[in-house]
Amino acid sequence: MSAGEDRLAGVKELNPDLMNPKRFLIITFLYLFGPKTMAELQRALRFTWGDLDSNLKRLKGRGYVELKKVFTLRGPRTMVSITEKGVKEYERLVNKLRDILTKVRTS
């Protein structure tokens, strides 16, 4: 297998759900900073509500995040947290990306 084919094989193994730029930002933010409300995510990432909602639904459907209604002094909020499955898949993706970069640099 040539170096190019080896790199291409590595790219094909990347998680298509998490490689979406917006979902990658959401999962990275939750991984780094812990659970946040939808409003906090929306402000921090500067997504529209529609973008945030549709991408969270996709991540939730895959089991990568959990959405939970909580009651605060300011009213009900939706908390978003990364699941154990989400952590494992995110770390696997980051490691694969790191491996691909290493292969590119050494070829």
C-alpha cells in the first residue's frame, strides 16, 4: 500500500458524524468545558438556534450527548452533556486525526 493509499484509508475510517464541523465544535466544547445549557452553547459557538438544535439531535441520536431539562431560578433550561460513548468516540477521532497528521509529516 502506498503512503497516499494509507492516508486515504485513515481518512475513510474517521467518524462522519463527528467530522461535521459544527458537530465537531459542539463535542469539543463539551469535552473541554463540561455540561452547558443550550443557550451557553449557542452563545459560545455563535450558532443559530436551528443549527444547534439539529446538530444536537444528530449527536443525541447517535448517543454522543445527553439533553436534560433542569429547573433554575431563571426558569427551565436544557442542559447538554457528553456521554461516555461520546467521550470515547471523540478521543478515538482525535487520535486517528493525530495519526494521520503524523503519517503526513513523516512521508
